[in-house]
Amino acid sequence: MVRIYLLCVLALLGAPAAAQSPSPYAGQQTRDIKALSPQEVADLTSGRGMGLAKAAELNGYPGPAHVLEMSDALELTADQKHKTEALFGRMQSRAIARGSELLEEERALDAQFASHAVTADTLDRSLARIAKLQGEVREVHLQAHLEQIALLSVDQISRYNQLRGYSGDSAGDPAHSRGHH
């Protein structure tokens, strides 16, 4: 009984200290868009992948940006390089456009909360638009990986996976499940 009493007293004594601990969000209240870090904003603004295509990348579907970085090691033909550059350009352009729209929707949601004008209905509509745009940004990146695989030989895809450190896993082996080139 005394033990329980002491534990309760200690818990109560520690409660004020715990209540005064700063939030892990401290300092983020000054962000332009509270829900996004500066890095996330920069990634969306520039069309970077942000890991959105991991389902493709880690299952043997190379991404155009990395293919271009490794063009010499992959021994891309001039035609493959040209087509990959065009694919990357389309992907980046689409990703920037969708990312800009997503940033505007996030700003609008932030503004609703900042002005205390948010309602259950406006929140629902904002989140639906945001979710749709998040999916579209991800689709742009995944689609580029899907298109990229058609431009490479099985040997180039295997080499890509080795260079990226994915070798040794049959899930990432293009010969394991695909029969093109």
C-alpha cells in the first residue's frame, strides 16, 4: 500500500516537469506550410522523388534520374540515353506541376486553421484534394519507373540493381518475372 502511495506521489511530482517539456513541433509554427518541412517543400517544388517510387525501385524497376546518373556504367546507347532524358523531363515537369498544386492545397489548409475558419466540411474537401494530389505526385514517379524499364535490357536492369546495391534479391531481378528484351 505504501509502495502504491509513493508511486502516485512520484508520478504527480513528475507531471509538471513532463507538462513543461517542449513539443517536438516547437519551432515549426513559423513554417510557411506547417505540415511540411523545408526539405519536403523543396522536393515538391523541384519534382524530386522523395522515395515515392520505392515500390518500383526496390522491385527491379529503375528510375530515370538514376539511370542517367549511371549512363556510362549501364552502357546506354545514344537512343536509350535520349529517350531516358525525355522521360526524365516529362516526369520532372509533371511532378513539379502536381507538387505545386499540392503545395497550394497545403497552404490553403494551413490558412483555414490559422484563420480559425476550418469546419468539418471544409476540412473534408481540403483533405480529399490533398490526398488526390499526393497520389498523382506518386503516380508520376511510379509511371516513370514503369516506362523506364521498357527502355533497358535485362542485363542493364541487373547491372542497375547491382550498382544501387540491390543485388542478391530475386524480387529485384528483372529476369525473375519479366521477359522483355
